[in-house]
Amino acid sequence: MKINKSILAVMLALGITGIASADDVYVSGSTAMRSVIYNALIATNCVFTNSATYAGDGSSGTASKETYMNFTGTLVGNGSTVTTIHCSWSGSEAGILNVASNGVSQAYFMPNTVTGDTTSNTNSIALANVDLCLADNAQSFSRTKTPTLTGTKIGVITFEWVRNNGLWSAGSSSGLTNLTDSAIQAALSGGCRLADFTGNAADTSFVYVMGRDNQSGTRVNAYGDCGYGIFTPPQQIEVDSSGNMINLGTSTGNGYTGDYGYSSGGTLAGQMGKNTTATTDQVNSVTGFSVIAYLGISDATTALGNAGTAALSYNGVPFSAAAVINGQYPFWGYEYVYKSPSASASGVVAYNRLAKLATLNTGYWTGIFDGVKAIHLTTMSATRGGPTSQPSF
């Protein structure tokens, strides 16, 4: 399991602790799906009988985008027992691994209060075995295929490619507006000329991919959709706060490209705002380069709030909810909820409530899916077999 470096530092400072509590449920998985699950857990009579009391880690100005979330209340169908659902959004692949491997724990933020956001030093980080996970891909497309988990499809999660504040129009072209599968594959292989994207020979600078680590379901969908290969190691880059390529040095070759990636879509979105027009392309020893990235729509929206960024069409089709629903835009995946074979009794109750997201879109359940970042199954006209197949009717 990959633990966020800042969280790991806190764990080392405080001492890693185990969690012993009366009635707790531990959830991990998809960072792209966290806002939908936030909506479901905070709503009355969806999962909890009343609007749950929320405490987050204070990492975001928006509660539904925080990495660590805690909800306390009485689960529907669980009597009068007060339960806390702890969420630690580690990525879809990490979540599937967590629930499939009872010995693999996840780090959780344990606030000293159940009201509001807090970053008090008296809070702690602890490890717990995971009861449930949310995943942007079916287990059959996961690195962790055994043991076979109990799970169900609950919705559709949408994604988008974006470009950074980079060197997009060095030639006579106006810059990149569209991505093709072949160009994405070339960029994932270690960077390629901008001309490979624009068709303009004057565009001689290079384009690289910044993306997610191999614990991400967004990455599974991106690699599957473009035909690069879900499990094919990429040659991605990372940049620092000034837009400089980082030499991570953990792969053979130049050290600047490798199987690198961010553990959070939110972190990646922030890095897409870095200006790389005048920083050094360390791979090709020239000045300036450009970056593309794949993100869930919520994180793509955050990235697009940065100056110089832009959304990209995919194989000639721009993202829209209608294009996803009607099968014209292929960069989306089914969202699943899975439970561990050793899930607690309250974990099973929570799983059964979340499973209802697949079919219920009225009454208490209205508005849980926003129809853009995540789409209810009953709204979809198109279907697909998974990230390696195209949508069809």
C-alpha cells in the first residue's frame, strides 16, 4: 500500500496505532467517487437515518474533496447503534487490494471531534483493515483478481484529458485541442513531439504525461480506453512547485520518466497548473515542454481553474454528460462497491445501503449523482464491457 508521504510523516511522529472502537466501518478506494459517497453518507435515510455528523482532515476547502472523511450516525437497518464510517481515499486499485487482502491495512485520520474539519495536533493517524471500497473498474480489470470479491455496479464515473500551462504553440498551430489514441500511447511511452498531436511539423517541442500511480482506477480507464495496456508500465513525469521535472530516479533510464504518478487526483490537478513554458525539458535538453493528464471530472474542473490549462477532446469528441450517456464519448467507467470477506456486521449493512445506489434515484436518493461527474445507471443509454471495449447500445 502507498501511504501519502505527509501522512506517513505524521504516523512516524505520533507512532502507528491500531484502531479499537465499538462500531466502525472502514472504506477506501476511488478518489474520483468521493464526492458522490460524501453525498450519500451526508443525506438523510440513504445510508444513515439522519444527516451524519462529519469530520474531515482539513486538507481541502471543500469537504467532499478531502482525502480523509469521517461520518457518525445511525445506519439505516442497524438498530440504534451509533456507527462511524471512516473513509480514506487511496485509489481504486489500492481499495480492491485492501478489501481482498485482510492483512493489508489502510491509514485513517482519527479526529478528536466529530464536528467539522480539524487539523489539531491532538488528532492521530491509525491503521485499520478495510471493510468496503469504491472502484472505478471491475475487479476483473484489476491487478488483484483473487479472491473473488462480492461487489456490485452502482453508477458511471466520468473522466477527461486536460493540458497544462505549457509550450502549446511554438509552431504555427494554435495549440493542442484534441487527443488521439496513438498520440496518447506515444506520450505515455516517454514523451513525443507536439507535432504528433497537432500534425504541424513546426511543433517541435515535447509533450509528456503526468498521471496517477498504479493504485488508481482513473489510470486503469485511461490506459484501457486508449489501448496502451492497463498493466503496461508508463513513462510518466512529475513536476515540482515551479514546474521543473523531478528526477525520481527509481526507474532505469533518465530518471525523469518512469512508472511514476500521484496517489491523488486532487494533487495531480494542482500540479497541472504549473507553467512549464520556460523550464528545462530534462529528457531532451531543451527549454520548455508541455504536459497532458487524465483526471476525474471533479479534479479536471479543479485543474481547469488554473491559468493556461485547457480541456481536450478525445478522438474528436469533447466531454459532455450527454456524449457519455449516448455512447459518443468513451472515457468513462463503471463504478463498483466491493466488500471484504471479513467485513464487519455494520460494514455489511453499509454495503447493502450503498448497493441501492444502482437502482434508486428517487426520494431519499435523488441528487446523490450529479449527472456530470458521476451518472446514475438508469440514465445511461450506452453500455460497455469494461475499459478495453468501446461503448455500445
